[in-house]
Amino acid sequence: MSATDITAVIHWYLIILMLGSAFLPLTFFVFNKFKDYGYIFSKLLGISITSFAIFLVGILHLSKFSQFSSFLIFFLLSTLFFLLIPGKRAFFSILKNNLPIFLFEEILFLIALFSWCYIHSFNPDIHGLEKYMDFGFINSILRADYFPPKDMWFTPLSINYYYFGHLMAAVITKLSSIPSKITFNIMLSTIFAFCFVETFSLGSNLYGFMQNGQKSGNSKRILAGLLTASLVTLAGNLHIIYGFFKPYSGDFPIPFFNLPFMPLTFPNSYWYPNATRFIYHTIHEFPIYSWVVADLHGHVLDIPFVLLTIATLLAVFVSQTERRNTVIIKSVLIGFLLAVMYMTNAWDGGIYLLLTFFIFSSIYYKNLTNLFLHLLVVLLSFVVFAGPYSFFFKPFAQGIGVLCAPLFLIKIGKIGPFLFEPNHCQLSLWWELLTLYGFFYFFAISFIVFALKTKKLILTDFFIFHLLFLSTLLIFLPEFIYLKDIYPTYYRANTMFKLVFQSFIMLSIASSYIMIRIASLIKNKEVGLTGRFFATCFLIISSILTGLVLTYPYLAVKSYYSELKTEKGLDGTTYLKTLYPTDYQAILWLNENVSGQPVILEAQSDSYTDYARISANTGLPTVLGWTVHEWLWRGDYSIPAPRIADVQTLYETGDLQTAKQLLTRYNVKYVYIGSLEYQKYPQLIESKFRNLGRIVYQNQNTKIYKISF
């Protein structure tokens, strides 16, 4: 990376460090049972609480979204929290006594941040897949004075998507003054770093609780943390086994045991995305795949807050004798985090609300009054914190589909929210599920055997059983139901994707814990020779399986980042210099010379194309961007469809009055004409724009007109 990139990363890091430092008192209070006092989670509390306050101020139109107002809100919040949070007297002693572990986690965070920034520098392009969408959201938010932010692809409506994660990225960008074309890649690397260090904290603290008061060396805690961090952040699944066999072709994989065994030529043209598209017409991704392909999607932006929520629930679970007021404060925090997850990636809010119910029920099953009280606090907090977002958001799920419904129900069609559609009977095969999740269920089954054989289960064992149960439920739900969306053939893809992504995270945490828990029996004479032999065999198999799944990042990074041969830096827009050089210069001009969010007309087309590149790279709203995405977000094709013809008419009509009417209808202030506009609209008539405005930018055949009739 260049000196400029390194400076930008350090500046970004210092902003996050500032946000986190102010919320250390709250962190120490919530995670008072953790050996590291949940130090890493302070940064996430700082980012989420500050961003929510900025969002709320913007929703209420109390202040414009600016760097000054953002800093002011942060300082007011940090002061308020410091004054209100109990236990301030112990703050400085905790800070002093635990400085070594805090510094260790800080260094670990920096190493992870710079490592992934370095990897991104070999392919930083904000181009391909759905990067335009994610980048457009962030740029629209950065240009906004108030909230909700405008949809850059559907003027004049606001974004109808889970954008709170993008808002948090925009808040840090605003505070840092670093251009979004650079912070897009730094944010991706930041999420990677958070995931690694958060899971390190979870793993090391679970190991500490596993010791149940016994003394244990720091080296073992660190190793436990690193194992957990590696499994969650870097591991793939057992699909890697296919690297030892002759590759299959097409969209219909066959069992690996039916393919010729070719171990000497590993990885045998192994194609890393196949591990996430193994079951026909579905998606089953996991964190390392997300890091590699680098879409700044809601499910990626939410990973740090998923882990923060799991950690908070663990903090509640291991502190079951705390005073009611303390638990209520933590319940409010859980409600807030559920709201953050819902606003960032809606599915996660529901998933971890269910985990919250399981955890609270297991704690308070003997005291139904306390159970009802704390769950009520969680739910009310969730409703209050999610309210400002939900007021402007319309869910685009169209019902709950039932897979393989019997004929008599198909004839009925619908009962309440349940849909019974014909020819909707895609089911996963046993060997497909075994390939994807066999790694985890080796540990799960071993843990069940361990639990049945031992009489010394500890508190955290039950927490892990909760993770295993919920993860299993999420894996099997898409075999029975799906949430209906606009996709006719991939009808259970999104449902499976959002559910099993969380299963992977929880199962990875659980597997690391189980590996350490059972391996510890090797030197335990109380379990007898049989128990120690079981533990030894378990450890050998665990090591082999772990080695297999940890080969995935090597193959994926090597492929996507061209074997790390040509470094390009962190600017995600430099690809435009080669692909669309005049567009690149025009985008720079627009970002430097046009303030606010006036509407700009540009060519529209299908999703995953290079169209809508001006609105995505500037945050300026356009009449219509990627049509299918707007169809999904609006829930009805008839909503975006008329705009396709309107945009074409605006470019191709020679009638001045027709052009005026359409420009007025969509409040268009600028018209963009570039290579893709000429390509999309071969009958383009430019002369009318000279009569309706003037050229404010020209570079060869690329022109920008400012409308002024």
C-alpha cells in the first residue's frame, strides 16, 4: 500500500479508537465477568450508539448530517454515558490492571485491519456483483442533509432496504473526511478485523469460563481465542474435499465419493464459489467468502453486531445472580442491538431475538415473573429503537411459502401468511448437507456423546447447546419453508442464505469450544483410559478436519486477488480510468462541484451491469437504476417498469414539450451523456438539452447538461 493509503487507514483507525474509548465504561459494566472486560466491543458500542443518535437527529430534522454535528453528538453522548453508567469508580483501576490484554487485542485488531487492507489493495475495484448498490447507498447517505436517505436509483423516494450498516460506514467516513472510494475498502477490512478480534475475545473468555475458576495460563487462553477467531473468520466448509477429486461440471454436483480420487493433483481446478452454490438454486455463504468477494452487504456489515449480541447474551448467561436493575440495563442493550441488526440485515434481528428467548428462558425458567419482565424490556427496547427506521420502511417479503405442499393445499393457494405454490419442492440431499455442515456436526455429535458420558457439565456447556440447537433449526428451516420474494426459480435462496450464514458463525464458535473442551480430557485421569482414548482420537480427527477447512482462504484469495501479484491501492474507482476514462473524470467533477442531491438523468438497465454507474459513484439520485433491484425493494414490477420507457423517451424524443414534462415530473437538474448512454439509446437526440439547459461539463463525447428551463 502507498503512504497515502497507510495514512488513511491509520486516520480511520484513530476515529474508531476514539468512538470506542468513550464507551469503555459501558463496556466494562456489561462485560464485567469477561477476563478482558469485552474491551474490543467498546468500539462497536461507540459506532452503533453514535450512528443511531446521528440517525435519530436526522430523522427528526434537528440538525443536518455534517462532520461538525456528528462530532458534537458523539461528545454529548460520551459525556452522558460516562455520567449515567454505574461502576465508574472502578473504571481506571480496570484500565490499569488489564492494560496488557487491552493492548494485545488492539495490536491484533491493527494486524487484521492492515492485513486485509493489503489484500484488498490487489483488487480494490468497487465494480461487479452488487458493489454499485452498496457504494451508492453510502454515497447517498453522505450527501444527505436529513434522513431517511434517498434511493439513488429511484428518485424521489427513500431507500427501502436494510441500510443502517451503510449509514454506520458513512458516519465513520464523515468523521474521518476520507473519500468514500477509499473507505469502502477500509470498511470491509474493518469488519474483517472486528470479526477476528471479537471471536478471539469470545473464544478466550469461553475458555476462561470453561476452567471454572481454575488457574490457566494466558498462552492457553490466547490459543483458544485464536482457534475460535480462525474458524469463524477464515474457515470454509468440507466442500474443499472436492479438491481431492476430479472436478464435476455444470450446476448439478455429484457426491464426491462418485468421482475419481486424485489427491496428488490437489486442488484439481477447485473453484471456491462452488462451496457457496453447492445445493441447486440456493445460496449458502460464510464469512471468508464474503471477505473475498468484497460486497459491502447488510449481512457482512452486521457480522460485528451479531458477535456483539452473542457476547452480550453470554455475559448475561454467566451472570445469572446479578441484580434486577443490572439485568434490565443489559436487556435494554440487547433490545438496541436487535434493532441495529434488524435495520442492518433484518433476518438477524429475528434470529437473535429467538436466541435471546432461549437464553432468558433457560436462566429464568423457575421465575416466570423475571422471565416476562426481561423479555418485555428487550421487546419494548427493540420496538422503540427500530421505530424511526421502521416508520419509513416497507418489508418486501410477500408471505411464507411451504415447500412440497400437498395438492389439496396447492389448490387452496394461501392460508393467512402461508403460501402453497405448485412446483415448489426443492429439497437438499443428505450428502449435500453433510458436505456443507459435516465439519460442524462432527463436533456437535462428539459433544452430545461427551455430555451423555460425563456428569460434570458446566454452565457454558449449556450456552453452547443453545447455539447448536438454534443453528440446527436454521439449517433445516429452508427444507420446509421460504420467505416469498420476486425470484421464481431461486425461491428459497435468500431464506437459506440469511439463515445458514448465521448457523455457520454460531457453529464455528461452538466447534472451537467443543474441540478445546473434549481435548482437555486427554490429561484428565478422572475420565479413565477409555475417556482419554476417545479424547485423543477426537483431537486427531479434529486437527485433520480443521486443517482442511482452513485451506479455503488460501485458494479463494489466490484466485480472486490474482495471486497477489499487482498492487493497485485502496481507491475503489481507479478501474474507471481504464474501463470508462471520461466517466471517471466526470464523476470526479460531479463529486467536487455538485452539492446536495439534485436528480441526474443517466441510462438505466438491468442489475449487475455497469449502468447506473454515475448515481452509484456520486450518490446523486437518478430516475431509475438497476430495475430488478428496485422491483425487489418495491415489491411490484409495475412500480419501476414505467420509468424504463420514460428514461428512453427523455434521451430519444425530439419533442421539446414531452422532454419538459418528463424532466419536470422527475425533477431532473442534470442530464448525463456518455458512452453507455449512446450505447443504450442509439436514437439519442441531444439537441433538445441545449434548448432546455446548458453544458456545464464536457470531455470528448461525455457531457453533462444543467437543466434550467
